[in-house]
Amino acid sequence: MSKPPPSLLPPPVLRRLAGLGLVLMLTVPVAHGAAAPADLSFGGPNVQRLAAESYARAGLSGRFQTWLETAYTRAGVPLAGGATLKAALDARRAQLAAARTPAARDTLARETAAWAHRFIKKAVPKFSLERGFEFASIPRTGERQCLLQSVIIAGLLQRAGLDAGLVMVWKNMSGQESNLGHVTSVLRLPGGAGDLEVDASEPEPFATHQGVLAWAAGGVRFLSPVFGPGNVITGYTRADGQGPAQGTLKPAGLSFLSLGYVRSQFDYYRAERAPGGVLGTGTGQSTPAGLQASERELRRALTEAPDNALATGVLGTVLRKQGRVAEARAQYLRAAKLYAAQGHLPAGVQANLAWAKGQGRS
């Protein structure tokens, strides 16, 4: 495991922050402005840090990488080429590199993505919105959620030498809109044919979600995929109607979410599902302590990715529930500006904006 970059903070301060679970946030650089897609490769330092933080929060010993290797041996879903997970993925990388034609590489890539979909669903059979975003929930309760499963799938594909990453989903396969209510992994086919959504929340590996959020045209954008045969995304259109003259961005013009954004989403879900927090998880209603926990996690999320519009807006709701009306109105206005710049205002955001402007119910 590579060492994190040095911190500018003195050791006594770092030790104190470690007790608060904040050191990782300070020692992992946030380069979201560069829009570099997150390196989530299985066995790599970024996933190790994400998992270690989750384990530490839960008071759980061990390493997630070791758990997943063990799960591979017992799942009965092998990937040809090696007895261990690492060996199988490295063998697949070599196969992809040796493939003689783009079509052959694409076939191997699709097979690898379909395998990763089967493996995750078999190794982690249960789904939980409340706990499934934590790496620690997998060994403890066998539970996963969309963000975590997508990180793992993308990491497996990256280890096999494929270009893969994460996008948020704002319109599902039937066209129903949400306020960025889902996450999926995406595979970029090596032969240049386009992208594939690989979603373990669906029974089949290759999904067709109708709206995604990713980096394109200089910023985070709401986009609509254009699908061709075999569920391959051949292009993207911007939800705000802007873009190139022909109206369609090529897949190469889209970048997957950055590490800062991915980390931000983990903390967003911690805020959303905090006991007694903004959703009243576990208590049926929000409590002062729970709202404080939600606020703390949301502010951390926005330190990691200031352009996370979802976290920006939900922080406004936390402030509103706390009775901090002026702060809530200002926060809703900030969120609306972010959503507008990114190309779409969900219905809930429009309602919050109307309230912030004094046009809605108090």
C-alpha cells in the first residue's frame, strides 16, 4: 500500500483528528477540479483507504481486500485464469492486451463485466439502503448498496485493465426521475464502440438508465445517454440542451466521477442515514443529535466535492429542520445555482427554491 501524501499539520493535531475519523479527509488530496476519474482498482490504495475508514468507523478489524479474496474462493463464480481473485483479474488483463481485434477486446470486456455483476450479487446477496454503503456492512451483514457495489465492480474492471468508473443516476430505466437517487458503474468498451452501464441493482448486467450525472464539457453535467444495439451507449446529450452542434457528446467526452466526488457520496449517505438524522433513520423522526450528525457529514462531503449538488441541497434541509431558517434559505439558493449550472433542477429542488424565495410553504 502506497503512503498517503504528507500532511501540513503537526503530528499532535493529526493524532487528535485521527480520533475523530478525519485524517483520511486531510491526507487524501482532493483534485476534483481536474475531473480525473477515480482510480478504484482492486488492491489499490484508494479503495484500501475507503474501506479502512469504514472499518474504523464500525470498530471492525481486518481488511476488506482479504474478505473479498475469500468471498471469491467460496462464491462459485470463477473468472477463468487464476485460482485467486487477483490472479484471475491479472490473467484477464493479459488476455485483453493480447486480443487481436477491437471486437475481440470488446467481447472479453463484456464477459468480464457480466462476471463482475454475477460475482457481486452472489458474494453479497442482500441490499440495504440504511447500511449497505459501508464497506464494513459487507463482512458484518452481507449487505450492499448502489454506491458500494459500483465501486467494487469498477475496481474489479480496472484491475483487469479496463476503463471503468462511476456515474450518478437521475432518470431510471423506465424514465422516472429522481434527485440523483442512484449510482451505477460504467464500462468503456476498449474497442471504441461506446459505454455500458453495469448495475448490480438490476437482474441483468447491462442497464439502460435514461439519465446520468458525470463530468463533461468542463463540469459536472446532467446527461441523457443515447443507446444503440446491445445496450451500448453511443453518445450523450446534455439535459440543458447545450453542447456540440450535432447535440451529442461522444462517450470519450464523458469522464467518470472523481475520487473526491466518490468520497463525498460515501459521506453523503452517512449523513442521509444517520440515526435520527435528516431522514429520521431508526427513530422515525429527526432528533437534535441526529441532525448534528447529518450536518457534520454533509459539510465533510462538501469539503471533498464542493460541486456535489445533492449534498448542498440536503444540507439546506438539515438547517431548515434545525430551525436555522436564514441559513437554510441561503443553502437552498446555493444548491439551486449548482443544479442549474449542471443542467437540471429536480422537482424537489424547485420546491426548495420556491420556499427559499418566500413563495412556498414554510
